[in-house]
Amino acid sequence: MNNDPAELGTKLELENRYRRWRTIKDRVFGATMAIGGVSVIITIVMIFFYLFYVVFPMLGSATVEPGASYNLPSKDSEIAHLSLDEYSEVGFTISRTGTSTFFDAQTGEVLESRRIGSTEDQRVVAIGSGDPIHRSVVLAFENNTAIIVRPNYAISYPNDKRKITPSLDHPLGLSPINLGLDNSQRITQIAVQSNSDETTIVSLTTANDVILTHVTAEESFLSDELEMSVSHTTVPQSDFKVSKLLIDVEQRELYLASSTGQINYFNIINKSAPKLLDEVKTATNDNRLTALKSLSGGISILVGDSSGTISQWFPVRDDDNDYSLREVRRFSAFKTAVQNIVPEHYRKGFLATDTDGNVGLFHTTAGRELLTEKFASDAVQRLAISPRADALLALTADSKVHKWALHNEHPEVSWKSIWGKVWYESRATPEYIWQSSSASSDFEPKFSLTPLTFGTLKASFYAMLFAIPLAILGAVYTAYFMTPRMRNIVKPSVEIMAALPTVILGFLAGLWLAPLIEQNLAGVFLSFVAIPLSFVVAAGVVENLPIGLRRYCRDGWEAALLIPIVCLGVWASLALSQPIETAFFGGSLPQWLSQEFGISYDQRNSLVVGMAIGFAVIPTIFSISEDAVFGVPRHLTSGSLALGATPWQTVIGVVLLTASPGIFSAVMIGLGRAVGETMIVLMATGNTPIMDINIFQGFRALSANIAVEMPESEVNSTHFRVLFLAALVLFLVTFLVNTVAEIVRQRLRVKYSNL
């Protein structure tokens, strides 16, 4: 032995240096792992807070900020009409005397003022306004004629600064229109709707007669003059004292209301023969009807009464294709009578005032009262909202105009509109509907996440129903019964399936699997019985083979021998599909299901998606479950077998219980994978947001909906933020599933750790 002190010192120094280097590497590795783990947690938390940051603005209510106040620009204090331009810069009024005035909405400075009518002594007896988008206003004169005017705002940009030049247009010309009344009749009220093709005017006389005037105007082929065709019709009335008139924006429906709350609903598609469709009583407990307006789009009407209640009504079609007015919802925000109702131009919201000067902002789809403010001590006589719904003008009884800035970005969103049933316009009953866009400007957004969540759960359910039995039973067989040599082939082969892109699976499912299943539906269901039955038959055949042949069927290789059996069972099932459908189902099982049981069949349905997503999920569940089963200590299985238990009894009573924490984790991870699947759902379903448990119907999932609609959504719009809400729901569901899975796994692990 060499006891040289120098050599021993050198060895000791090398050992110390090695220990220091190993300690440094251990600490660096530990710090790296800690940083990585903390970074993952921070990233997840940041994702959550970013999603919540985008969603949060939808949770707030509307707000208003007071602006300028000034005296009424018009010399006439009795204003019949008040409106704002798109940019909230120019206000417009028409007085009871027929004077129109454009004024600066910020300062009250008069920009243009003139009297409407051909002569100064032509007295205005009634003024009515139409849909705010078309901006038509009709003035009726005492000689039973009328003129229609429309404020126009020309926009120019001199020196890169916006300039609005207001003007007053006469869409039907300067000449008054004869309303078809004789000299003994006098007009007390008038209503109008006008567009580029036609104009409808409804007049109410002192004798309670209602006259419908229909005007069509075309430019002359030889000149720029308008060639007008005017017709007059008396609307049939009984003992009905009319106090309010209303025409829908499409000029197809007429509403006549009495002060007692009765409304007569007419079809006026045929202007020469108005047809009474329904009579309803809107006011209760001796309340009086005080306001009547159309909601944006003209489908719904808003009725205000003396109790401060505003109700929404619209026509509903019954099974006999007949329409009747139905009350959909009520808003009880005021304690005194409703005085004015002002609908928004493009959304299903509206403003309302009461006799105490309170102003309320509401949204019908969301069923929300967004705010209630008292603008002034005096009652609000007239109220106007800008087309962009970002400003409003209020004319109070003291002849002052008040301008307020309005912030109301997301009125459509409420807990009920997102998760509850909503009675949408033109629908027979309340429903869960997702429909985020339409070609129509009067579209009512439908942002219910319920059908999308249902679709996500439906896809996950059928996928797990397909994947769990195959993956877990396959994992148990591979880990416990299969020979090591074959296991080394099967396990990597199944795991490599996880590397297959889901877009490929979705492509194959949509373009190959879906038509195949539709054409061989009976064979598909037959295969679910034929394949397991073929295993039993094959096992019986093997058991009865001579001993000389049975020695070729070595234990642990049975799965390889069953591969041709599976292929034969699938081929036989598909081959027998058409003969079975011809013999028992009239040649087509999908059509037979529809005719006999009313079960509709879509080619891209939940069955296809369940098989495709199940195929994608199987590798994950199989791999983790197989590792859990294979990791069961051998002394447990050996002890069970030594005590006389059969291999299957050992599997059920020992192996599955011991491996249950890992198997449960595998199932939960597979469920999370199925919930978040996008491309397969996107390509293998019809993407129809319906709620139907039928396995032959399609659906739309949250993830697929985000992928489809996010590129089309306007940034920071309600649609955009609701899509982020859908992402937040997916995030929370996944987080909840994983959290519950970990808690259950830990408890199972503790429970069976003593085995």
C-alpha cells in the first residue's frame, strides 16, 4: 500500500473537487427544476388573469357622464322631435310650429333654422317620426296634407379635420302629399315609415278614423322628377278609441293602441286591405298606456304604462301559422308613469323616462336594467340617443338641453343571456341559442354558451365511452398477460399513435369515416357485437384443438392471433350491412330511424366524432394505465396466485385496486384532452350549436367555436369578449378536472399504499 502523503493529498483534493462539482450540478439542476416549475405555475396564472382581463369589461354596467347644458336653441319651446347625428356633434329639432333647427350639440349654437312648409300660414297639427335609422319625420298640416323630411349630414375633411354640414332633405319632394281626408276631418296624430321604395303614413282623425296612405315614388325615365303613386285606405275599427299609432320598419304591420292598454295588431302587407291579426290587453290594474315604440329592427314593440312598467311584445307564430302578440318580458324600473321610450338605432336596447325626470337604460335580450339616472329636477320632455349609442341629449321642462356621454359597450351580456333560456325575437319559445352574426342590420345577437358547453361535454362523453374500455382493458392485458417481447412491440406502437396530428384524424373522420358509417350503419353496430363474439368463438375453438396444435398458441401471444379475427369480424359486419338494411330497415337504417322514431341522422355526427376523438385519446390513457398496472409489485400478484386466486381474480382484486390511482389519472388526463380537442370536432361535425343527446346529431364545441369565429370577430367587441369567456370556461373546466383528479388520485394512493 502506498502511503505517500503527497499522493494521498492529491487524491483527497480530487475527491473534494469532485464533490464540490457534484454539489454545484445538483444545486443547478435543483434550481433549474424549481425555476421551471414556478415558471409553469406563473404562466398558468398569467393565462388565467389575461383571459379574465379580457372578459372583465363585460361584467360592468353602463355609466353616464354629464356634459354641456344650454338653453333650447329653437325659439319655439314646444319641441316635437329631437335627434343626434352619428358623431354626436349636431343636434336636430322640429318644433310644433314646423320649424326645423340644426344646432351644435356641444354649445347649442344654431347652425341652420327654417320653417317646413310652402306657406307661412300653413299650420302644423301633428308630427310623427319613423325608424331612427331612416330618420324620416312627417308633418301633417291643417289642410290634411303632409310633408316628409329627413335630416342629412354631409361629412368632409378640410385640412384633415372632420366637418359635418347638415341639411334637410325632402325624399318625396317639396309638394305636400294628400292624406285622403275631406275638409270636415282633422288629424290629431300621424305615424310614418319611409325607405327608398315606399312610404306608409297612418293618420288618426278627430272622429277616431284611421287612414292609411301608401306612397310609391320612382324617378321619371325622361327627367329627374319623382313620379308618385298615392293610395288611401280606411283601417277597419270598432268601438276602439285610438290614442297611439305605430308602423313597423318593414311597413308590414300596424299597431293601434288605446289609453286603456288595448292594442290592435294589423297585417298591412296588402295596403288596400288591412287585416286584423290580434287584439291584446297590455295594461293591468286600471293602468293607462302612456308610451308605444318599436324596438330596433321593428319586430318588437315596447309598451309603457302609468305604473312605470315597460313591457316588450312581439308576434309569435303558432302551429297553424297564425301570428299573435305575446308579452316576452317586463322592466319595472320607475315608480311613476313612463313618458318617453327611445330605442337604440342598431341594438336591442332602449332609453325610457318617467314623469319625475328619471332616465333608465335597458337591454331586452339580456333582460337588464343597465342604469337609472335623474338628469334634472324637471321632467325630461324629449330624449335622443346617437346612432353609436355613445351620447344622448335630454330636453327638460325648463327648456334646457343636457348632453351626456354614455358608456355602454356590452349591454347584451348577462348571466341569463349567457347561460339561461332567452326568448329571442321571432322565436316561439325561450331557447338556448348561439348565433353571433347575421347579414341583417336588425339582428339580435344570441350569445348563449350553454349549447357550446353541451356540445363539448357531448363530444367528451362519447369519446370517453369509446376510449376508456379499449384503452384500460388493453393496458391491463398488455401489462399483465402479454409476453415481454410482444409488449415491447405493442406499447411503443400504441404510444406512437399520439404523435398523429389531430388535423389528419379530423380530415379522415370527416371525409372517409363519416360516409363509411352512413352507408354501413347496421354493419357498424353489428361489429360492436360481432367482434367480442368472435373472440369467444376463437377461444372455444382453441380450447378444443388437439394438443399438438394448441402448443403453437403460446401464452401471451393470443393478441397476435386475434388480429386476423378482428379484421375478419369487421369485414363480415360491413359485408352484411347492406343485406341487413335491405331485409329489415327498408334499405336504409338512417332513413328508417327517421321515419319510425323521428331520430334524424346527420352524416357528421357524435358517433363519428366519438370514434375519432376516442382514437386520439386512447394512446394517452393506454400509456399511463399500462405503466400503472405494470408497476404493481410482483409480490402482490404472486401472493394472490399462491393463495389460489386465478389470474383474472388477481387482476380484478389486486392489480386494478393497486393501480387505480394511475388509471384514474389516465382517465382524467384523457378527459382533459377530449374536452380541449379542436380540429377533430371542427372537421368531423356539422358545427351546429344544438342541444340534442342524439348520437346521430352534430354539435358545436367551445374550442371549435373559438377556432371558427375568433378570426372574424371585431377586437374588443362583445362577440370577441364572449369568445374569451368561452376560453376561460374551458380553462376553468380543465383546471377543475385536473384538480379533482389529483385529489382523488392522492386519496386512492394513500388508501391502497399498504397493499
